[in-house]
Amino acid sequence: MSLPTIAITMGDASGIGPEVIMKALGHPEVHAMCNPLVVGDAGRLRTAGELVGSALRVDSLDDPTKARYAPEAVECIDLRLIPKGHPFGRISPVSGEAAFRYIERAVQLVEAGHADAICTAPLSKEALHAAGHRYPGHTELLAELTGTPEVSMMLVSPKLRVIHVTTHIGLIDAIARIEPGLVERVIGRAHDTLVKAGIADPRIGVCGINPHAGENGLFGHGEEAEKIQPAVDACVAKGWNVKGPLPADTLFFLAARGDFDIVVAMYHDQGHGPIKVMGLESGVNITVGLPVIRTSVDHGTAFDIAGKGIADEGSMLEALRQAVELAPAQQ
């Protein structure tokens, strides 16, 4: 059985992406579980390698079929978009444009059969916007590039999994967008993803929107009964192990204790806060619903430490592991 090829996008070149990639690919376990193919700029990776004290050689490639995946080398599909001496730690439209092109090329590699999954280093939304690409983040960008009408964001840490009904919109807009059909589809994506990952009957807990999940109408305007309960009932009718809507504060405690396999969060901060408290350094972001597996580090560009060689590669390593686990089986 051959190893899966994981296309690793370099992210924002002004952030810590190049550094965490060079650090992660220095771990022997990476080459033991996959063929890592970086999509980025070879020159920037060499600079990052010097910063982190890496002994790895960076090979510049135009053709993915020329990659040899030797453990002493980093294979890079080299787009040559970052000029020499480009500064770290600053928002730059040059880095934003490059980050977009790396994602675009990675999707093309998967579609052409040259890669089996995508693992992304962090990009800067501001830099992306400064380059004229008006996407809220990776998730929405990948959805458009693959022609996918609806996807979900799943966050995974060692003790907690969370999938979101809404993500990068304001809280008032999020509440307006939540409706039973959307909630049911998100629960379905959570169920299907965990079943494919080997959990035969996943235990799914669904958050309410209001404090105490509305407490029978005491808080809010009946959102739980109107927007969430019908979706839960529909999923239970399918024979799935789904409970809710439950108070979010209690549900996250129970899930972290092991009572649930995944939590369905209604909005961005409801899900992101607990997952980051539980393990920011080892957290992984997975886009669910795409025709291609996509995992990502669960941290940002960290401009404040970029270029210093001190960024932690733990989340990148875990993102690579998750990409390997979820990638299509190799013959």
C-alpha cells in the first residue's frame, strides 16, 4: 500500500507558516505516514529553514511527478511569488496573493490526481483582502474553488471535537441564518465524517443558542424550539445518537469528559473558545463537505513571532496526521 500524498500550502509567507512547515517536516514520523508536497515558494522555505535551524534541503519543483520524497528533503511546488528579503510579521498584499495561489494550485493537484488531501498553513484574511480576494477565510475560499455550495468547519483537539453551524459572520446574522434544515445538514456531516473515521455510532451533542438552551422559553425568543429541536428530532428518527439542544456550558464539559464524540456549535465563538482552551497548540481545523479532505492548523499567522524561528509545529503535525487518517485509502 502506497502512502498518501498531502499537499501542504505554505499560507501567508509573512507569518509562521513557512517555519512550522520546515519544523514539522523534520520529524521522521511525517515521511513514515505520508508523502508531503509543499505548495509555496522554495526560497521562502529555505529562509525559514535557516531561521529554525533545519538541516532539510528544499527542492524546487514545477512537476509533482518529479518529487522523490526523500526524508532529508522538502519537495516544493515552487510558485516563485515571494521576493527575496520579503519581510516577516507584516500584512502584505504580496503574501495575500501568494496564499491564494497556493490554495488554488493545491486544489488543481488534487483534481489532477497528484495529491490525496490538502493541509493548510495559516493565512491572513487582511492580506487576502488586500490582494483583492474577498473571502472570510480558507473554508469559504476552498468551497468556491471546488464548486461546493455548503461546507462545515470542524475543530479537533485531543479531547474535543466541534462542528459549527455558522462561522465567519456576526452573532446577530448567525442567529438569523440558523434554521432546522441547516442544523440537520451539519449534524449529518458530523455523523458521516465520524462514521468514516471508524466511529460506528457517534454520540452527537447539539448546543442551544441561548443561555441554558433557552430554559423552556425563559431566555431568548424560542430559538431552540423553532430552529434546533426539529433538526435533532429528524436525526433521531434516522436512528442516530443525537441529543439536544443542550446548554453549551454543560455540553462542552460532558464532551471533554468523554460523554460525546462531537459537539455541534451554533456560532463561531461558542465552538472556538472551548476548543482553544482545550489545546490550541495541538488543535486541527477540518473542512467537512468538500470533495477533497482539507485539514489545517488551528492557529493564525502569529505575525508577532514570525521570522524568529520559535513557532511551535505541534498543530501542523496533528493536521498532517488527521489528513492522512481522512485521505482516501491508497492501493
